[in-house]
Amino acid sequence: MSWPVTSYGLLYDREYFLISATTGRALSQKQYPRMALIKPAINLETRIMSVSSPASPACLEISIGMDFDTALTSGELSLREDARVCVDTIRSLVFTSQKIRDFFSAIVGIDCSLALYHPLSSNSMRFFKAHLPGKLSSPTGNGSLAVKREIWLSNESPFLLISQSSVDALSLSTPQKSKISPAVFRPNFVLEGNRAYAEDSFQRIRIGDVSFDILGQCRRCHMVCVDPEKGVKDKQGNDVFLGLGKTRKKDTGGVVFGIHMGLNSVTPGCVRVGDPLVVEEFN
């Protein structure tokens, strides 16, 4: 199946979040690792998001094709102008259903509900982080153009790519040499067939028919310590961070793994599993 790509990320990716019912802050998996147990699946044809979890016998079906004005009028959604995501204040739409609130609260262990980034957020728009270059490369190779890239609810950039060979190499550098799941790094794309860490040298790539600029390396935090299958921080997770510190430490003291990307074109496209990746420019 092909999946639409937008300027702010994969369609529907990082559009939804859990919001604390008491503080209005977006919940983070770093503080609430059981969020990793929430498993959404989206049907593009029916525009239904099914949400399940091994921690719950229930399953939600949520329309992602609703008309927001109608949903606000009916009370299905409520508007919140002051939701907090990291250091940013954003405009959001919060689901009011008690069933939805109970489902997520029971899994995470804190009173919360589902919310989404309001698509009309001109006054609270989030952009890629300042430490990333943010240059739009010319398709002809003649220079580049500075551009601000919208990220909605992503942490630093619209897209994140890692490679399986790099994950395998990192696994060998951990104290127990245990196999690491790529899901630990929460990537949008996983590349196969290249040598370990070859992605560090990419400057512009094409996946299928969609071209991307490389914005920089991904700085890692203790989020990688969360087991995505168990929803806990455990010893293997700590080993991942230790492996990063051993092999991927920068002069600034931080650790990096994977690369941030942004669309090279303003025209959206589609990508699918198995698409070839072509390196159009190296740094």
C-alpha cells in the first residue's frame, strides 16, 4: 500500500497526541512509557483509526475524516488554545468522549484524552528545530534556499530515517550484544541493504518518486530506553543508550543516531514499503 507524504510528515503521523486532563500538557513516552503499548492502525479507504493495546481488552474506532466544525458544534470535540507540547503552546482539538478518555487513561495510568493538532494553527505553528540547517536544495544542484519546515507534533523534523545495518552495528556495541528493535528509535523510514552508518553521508535522497533533503543527524535522549513492546524502561533500554555513548558520541557530548529529513519539493507524493532509495547528493 502506498502512503501519502506531506510537507510536515507522513499523512496522519504525529497529528494525534494524548493530553493531560489536568495540566493540558501533551504526554511524553519518556515520562509515561506505557504509551508505547498503544497500537493505532489507519485505514485510508474508510478513514477510520483503530486503536488497540495488549494492556486493554477494548478497541476504539475513531473517525479521522470528521468535519471539525460539525464535531465542535455537536460537542464531540472541544477546542483548546493553550495545549502544551514541549516548550510550545499549540491550538488543539480534544476528544470529549468518556469512552475514549477511559481507554487511554487506563493504559497510561493518568487521566488523559486523545487530541489532535488543529490544522488551522497559523498563530501556534511549530517548525523544525533551529539546530538543523533547513536548506532546500536545488534539484539542479545550483545552490540552496532557506526554508522554514512545519513539523506539527514531530519532535525535531518532518521525517526520520534510520538503517537496519546501523541498528545491527549498534546492537553489537551494547554490553549484552542483544538484538535491538528499530522501533526503539521511532523512525518513519528504515533503510535496508546499505553499510552501517552510510546514511550519515547523505545530503539529498529519493525514495520512490519523492525527494528529500537531509537536515542533520538525530540527537538521542533516554527515550530509546523504553521497550516498545513492553512499555517499560528496562536494562536492555539502558544498554542501548550505553551503546550510543560508546560509538555515537559527538564532540558536544550528545549522542546521535539516524537522520532528519524534509521534503525537497512542495508537491506531496506517496511512498510504499519496498521503494528503492537513491542517494542524489552526498555531503
